[in-house]
Amino acid sequence: MNSTPTTSKQRIDTLDILRGVSLLGILLVNMFAFSTPMPHIDLKTWFTVPIDKEYHEILDVFVQGSFYPLFSMLFGYGLAMQYTKTTRLGDSFYKFSIKRLVVLFIIGMFHAFLIWWGDILMTYAFCGLVLIALIRLRPGFLLTIGLIFYIGINGMMAMLVGLASLADPSGTDPSQFIDIESMEDAVKAYGAGSWTDVFMQRLVDLSIQFSPSMWLMALFTILPYMLVGAAASKWQLIEKAKSKYVLWSILAIVMVPLGIYLKFLPYAFERNSFLDYIQTYFGGPILALGYASVMVLFCCIPYATKMLSPIAKAGRMSLTVYITQSIICTLIFYHFGLGLYGKIGVDTATWLAVGIYAIQLIFATIWFMLFKQGPIEAAWKRIIYGKSVLKKEEINQ
């Protein structure tokens, strides 16, 4: 049996840097879910203090909805890399990939039920299983299927929402769909309840997060991102970034301003559900591609990857970083911890996220002085490959 976990010498620094940057963006957005009664409120109308509104608008335009698509593309990129590696070695890709995704789904279940309701790991594992059924296709087919799935369904939905907005502008105001009773229950449980109260409320929020419609929507949102990432991997767009410099430059020049423009629409015009939909499902992923392009171009600069080494190390242990972010934030905000739920502004929460991320960068740097894999990654891969994490000195022998 030839398949083994990827070693540090085989890693692509740019990919790890992209993952590391995505983790900061995801945390900045997740702070709203840790500290407010999401998914029962409309964030654009929730905040009343001017500085909270300003910070939320900045995050809404430049961060919200742009980093989970990027991370999803990277997930697809990684799966396609594993397919290429295992087929080159003559091993069965499906034996290991299915096992990896099943274990990831189980980790996601523990995360969702015992730590935080906003888990994304189960969705990744679910969509990943669909992706591996298509992974043999040529990159052009993968890209085409992803675009058809995404643009076809979301384009049709945008058109329907747009027609509804034209027919009845007042009836498509997103702020009308706030569940007051559920909001109050969430505030009571997370802000003043025991661990048991939080657990019961988490089950309620999970019923929304993982409703049947959400699983279906993932096939037309998360899965297409993964398909795009898998196609890019087969073309080796990141590995050959220097020879694809013109392509990445065009993407950066076009996608960044276009994405920002689309994401700013609900603030530039009278807000309605149509503009919100365009902002989320078109502006978000377009800006994600723009961000990826800028970072890939930056990593082509000599010594840039060395300068961003701490971020790359966080990206190497992305599963550990993601789970520990949830643990830290629930202990900070929920009543059984420091009890700061609903008591700090968006500005404070934003800088708190930056501080948490900075500490995680330090931890990742120290960890990789001793080990070659993150702690959760090591446990995950030991189940899959039957190999434990090695100390750094063992790698150098």
C-alpha cells in the first residue's frame, strides 16, 4: 500500500497560505453567530449603534460570504490533488477518500452537537462525497458542471426573487422575516443559560442550519465551488502560478472590483431581497476568486511565502484551528464561560477575532517546531492511514 499523508516537503505553500487567510475571514464572520441570535435575525437591521453599523457594513461587503466559497474551492482543490497522487501511485483513491470524508462528517457531528451549531464540516463531507463521484472527469467538464449547477439554479432564483421584488417591493423586505420568539429563546439560552440550556438551543438552531432544504442548497452552492477548485487543481493553476501570471492578473483586476460592487448593492440602493441575493450568491464568490488571485500573485513574489509562513502553518492545521476557534469563542461568549454574549460591540468582536487568530498563528508556529501535523489532523489521519503524528526530528532522519 503506497498511499500516505502528504509530507511537509510535498506541500504547496500558497495553498496553505490561502487556507490560513480563509480561516481569519471565516472567524470574522462567525463572530456574529457566536455573539448574536443568528439565524433568527437580520444582521443588517440588528445593530443600532453607529460604530456597530459601520463595522458590520465593512465586514458585510469585504468579508461576509467570500471566505467560505474560497475555502470550499480549496477543499475541492485538495481532493483533486489527492486523486492525482493516489492514481499516480497505483492505489485506490476511493478507499481512502470515502473514509476521510466519513470521518470528517463524524468530526463535524461532534462539533455541531457538542460545541457550536454553525458547523460546516458535515456539509463539506456531504458535498465531497458527490465530488469524488465526478473526480475522474476532465477539468473542463468539472468547471462546466460547477458553473451550470451554480449559475443555472442561483440565476433562476435571483430572477424569481427579482420579479417578486418588482411585484411587491414591501413584501420582499428581508427584515420582515425575523423570528422574534426564537430570537428571544436564543438570547436567553446563550446569554444566561447553563450548558444544558445551550445544548437544547443548539439543537433548535441545528434544525435550521441542517434542514432538508439546506442540504439540497449545498449541492448548488458549496458543491459548485468544490468543482471549480477541483478543475483548477487538475490544471495546476496554483502550482504553475508563475506561468499563469496573466490569467491570475486578469482574474484579480476583474473579480475584486466586480465582487465589491455587487456586494455593496444593498447599501448603494434601496435594499430588498433581490439585492441581498445578488450580494450573497454572486458578489461573495466573485470576490472570493478576486482575493484568491491577489494572494496567488503575492505568493509569486520572492520570499513572500517565507514572510507568510505563520499563516501557512495555520493553514496546514486548518481543522484544528477551525475547531479551536469554536471552543474559544463559545467559552468567551456563552454564559457558562465569560458570558459576553450580546455585551460587546462589533468593533470589539472584530478585534477580538484578530487577537484569537494571532494567538493561533503563534500556536501553529510552535506546534510545527515539534510535530508535522496538527493535533486533530493527526488523529484524523491516524484513523485513515493507521499512522500517528511524527515529531519533527523523526521527519529529518
